[in-house]
Amino acid sequence: MIQYSKQADERREAGPQECWCLHGAVGMAADWRGFAKNLAGAGIGSRAVDLWRFLEEGPQTLTDFAQALNAEASGEVFRGSGRALLGYSLGGRLALHALLDKPHPWQAAVIIAAHPGLESGPDRAARREADAAWATQALAGNWQQFLAAWDAQPVLANSAPRDSLTSNILIARRREIARSFIDWSLGAQEPLWERLPEITIPVLWVVGEQDEKFRALAERAVARMPAASLAIAPAAGHRVPWQAEPWLAKQVAGFLRTGGRTD
């Protein structure tokens, strides 16, 4: 049974372990329902976090989010044996910031198709400019045209089309989605490459086999982390959680059940 808390967060209780899931850009907590059901079948509970609620009161930096999420998780009574943090794409970048905020409540983490940061100042400036244009479309443009343009990006090629129900739910969050393109832009993010060795808990970094750009980023990131391993989703692109949902749930469940060991 799905339980709701913190407004649009969704929680499934299943065993002593719990995995907090952070969705991607232009996504929502309900995106994790299929994955959460598979994870529950493996005896692992989950909480899908509504990222947009963190932007309801105004601007929030990536670091501010990390501190708020960690404080929220640390402040809740948890009687299980372990908590893990999982993030996809934008959610993966947010998760990295949460893992770099110390102390944090996470015993393991899963990062899916995330970017540790642009290292060139001009590249970050160009990304901020591009994301500002997305923000304008999200806030003031035709909503369906915005979603169609977002899903048409080459990095999201071969993904399943967004259904009408999802579109209608997301439009109520268009202000927060627009704000995320400014506050949480990859261009607004300081590169994390030199700080990755600070993440010492077990990390499973996941990327799609066909996602060449993010596969290269993942290989480089894992090499910098002391307790990280790489898992490649067969025949999947950037949207691994939906293109390889059963496979991902199996990988994550195995990773968490062994305490992050991959041997």
C-alpha cells in the first residue's frame, strides 16, 4: 500500500531497510511507483520524495537542499536497520550534495545517470543560459509544447512518451519546476569531481548502456570514489529507472541487502 507523507511524498513499508528516491528534472514522486513496487517485493521499503516541495517557499541552492533533506531524514524516527539515498539525473546531483553534507543519515547510495559538474566556467555560463530558457518555457509557455520539447532532447531518445495523467499533475508544479532550472541548474553547480573521494559510504553508480556521455562520466566518477561500483543497464539509455525498471530494482536490492558489497 502506498502511504503519503510530506505532501506528495510516497512511502512503501517493506522490511527493515528504506531507500529514499529523488526523481529527475520535470519529474515527480509518482515516477517511482513501479520501481518501489519491485523493491518492496525484494523486502526493501522506499520513500519517493517530491522535490518540488523544497522550492515552494522560494529559491533554494543545491547546498540548501542537501542540508534540508538530511535534516528531515535525521529528524524522523526510524526503527529499521539502514537508510539509503537514490537519485536519478537531477535527483542524482542533489543526492551527491546530500552525501557531501556532513553528518548525513545515509548508509549507502545509488546514483543514476548523474553529472558531477561542468569544469569550465564558459560551459557553466552557457548551461545557465540554456536552463533559463527552459525556465521561461516551463513557467510561461504552452505546457504541452514545453513537455514535448523536453522529451525530444537527444539524451532522452527512445524514452516512453509521457502520459496525459502525468502531464496534468505536473502542470500544477510548473512554478517550482521553472525555479529548479535556475536554482538547481548544472550551470549553477560547482563541479564536485575533486570532492567525490569524500563520499566513503558504499555507492552503486548506474548508467544505461546506450547513454554514452553519462557512461563516460560514471566511469570517471567511480574511479574517484573509495567504495563505489559501476552497474550498466543493458539496452537502456538515460532513463534507466523506466527503461530497465525490473533490472534496476534487482540491482539496487542486491546492493542494499549486502550492505553495499558487490563481490
